[in-house]
Amino acid sequence: MNLLISIIMATITHIASLTVSSPAFKDKAPIPSKYTCEGADINPPVAIGNIPEGTQSLVLIIEDPDAPGATFDHWVMWNIPPATTSIAENSAPGTQGANSTGKNAYKGPCPPSGTHRYFFKVYALDTRLDLPAGSDKETVEKAMKDHVLASGELVGLYKKGS
């Protein structure tokens, strides 16, 4: 019976949608080389809208699912203040976690071949995360489970030499 109740609750639970965009590139369009390994390798500006009432913090995860072998985590950041409606270029308004290179920083797109997709995922949480800087994406995702009020994403594309 508990399983049935869980399924029903999961079906009626609705997570609101955040809007995630960037003045530097449009959804499903190329990311300017300035924000990649071929440029300054700094984070692009990101705008966040529709942040729901009750949000205590935001999480940003940027990942490349097209990387050879496994998804490459480009940036993991949490405890971004809920009043943050934009993350400025070359800034880190939250606690940074380990990217796939092991550094607590943004790592721009640098695909070995072809065009890759970069998912800029933003989550609004009903809590702040009590995690040390340097935590990896899996740790952050586990900690935010059951605390997501809203989510949204922006997808950028990049191919070296473009």
C-alpha cells in the first residue's frame, strides 16, 4: 500500500519551472569561444527567472553528457542566494564544488571532437546545503534530493574552432 501512495504522490507532486538563459548565447545555440578552453575560460553570464517563493538557495550544475566515457561536470555550485537573478560573467556567487578535473571552479567547454551539448541546470531549493566546498556533483545531488522547488535548464553547444 505504501508503494501505491508513493506513486500517487510522485504523480501529483509538481516541480515548478525556472527560466534559465544567457545574454551571451541562446538556448541550443553555440557558446562563444570566450567562455571555453579556446578563450578566456571564464563562466558566461546566466539569468534565472521564476524563482518560487520559499526558495532558500539555488544550485547550478553545468555538465557535458557527450564527453567520452562519462558525463563531464564543468561546474558545480550551491548555496547561491535566492535573490540571485543573474550570475555575472567570471563570478561565483555560491559555494563551488569539484568539477571533473577535481578543481573547485568553472571549466569551460573543450570537446575533444565534434559538437557537444552543455547543460546549464539550475535548481531552487527549500533549504541551504550543509556541504563543504569541493563536494562533487553526486554529493550535491544527493543532498538536494527532496528539497527541489523548481528547476530549469539552458543548453549551449560548442565545437572547437567554431
